[in-house]
Amino acid sequence: MLGYRITFSMMAVRPGSHELIRPLPRGVILVPTSSVDGAGMIEAICGENRVRVFQRDLIERAERIELSDDLMTPSPISDT
């Protein structure tokens, strides 16, 4: 399973009846749950929360990682 590890802090939107903007600090793991929408955003799981982030932020401020089945042991994706 692929995920992202935040390498530079970025902003996320927490969807709901009152959408909240919250910072995601360096080191947080995101697990995408949707493809890119018309606004360029992706929905993902962050801990126990659902968040929406811009795909561009993921490209510029996160690294792609491979997650183990239990989602607790991330390992860097190898380019080989």
C-alpha cells in the first residue's frame, strides 16, 4: 500500500459540516483514499482523521512511501 510521509509542514482541510483547516507537521503519514478531484485535492486518512490536501503539496512537501499491511511500519519506496 502506498502512502506519503510529510517532509515539510503543509495545510489540510478536515471535511465536515464545518470544514477546518489544520496544519500537518513534518513526519505525519497520509494514506490516500481518493483520486485527484477537480480542485486538485486528494482525500486521505491521517491518523484517525479524514483530511483533504492538494496534490501539488504532496508532490512538493511529502515523500511517497510503501506501508506495511498494518500501516504501522512505513518503509521508503525503492527506485530500483
